Amino acid sequence: MMTFASRFDRGDSLIEVLIALSLCAVTALGIIGAQMWLARTEWSVMMRETAVSIAWFQQQVEITENGEVAHWRRMVAKPFQTSFP
């Protein structure tokens, strides 16, 4: 006769392990998908920021009208190392 304690000491069945591994795989795929979405969004935002900084520097050159093109080119070459006033 099986006692109460020996009924639960038999270990995990193969189907339980399969379900647990499937759940872990689905969770991992969800996390990877979220990270890929974040990477694409970050790249898109970075490109927009670059376009805005180039447009801002071009506007500054047009406002000064004294031909500071060299200054503009130098600033556009490093758009993320400058700060806007």
C-alpha cells in the first residue's frame, strides 16, 4: 500500500518537464522580441535626432549669413557631442 508521502516522492513526469521547458522558451522569445523592438526604436530615434541637429545647424548658418560653413561642417560631423542652446 502506498502512503501519502511516497505518492509525491516519485519525481516529475516527462510531460511536466516538457511544459516547463516550453513555457521558458516562449518567455525567452518574448523577451528577445521586446529587445529587438527596443533596438529598432532606438535606431529610429537616433536617426531623427541626427536629422534635427543637422537642420538646426543649417538654420544657424543661414541666420548668421557670414559664411560660417566650416563651423557648421565641424558641428554636423559630431552632432551628439554638442548641446543646443
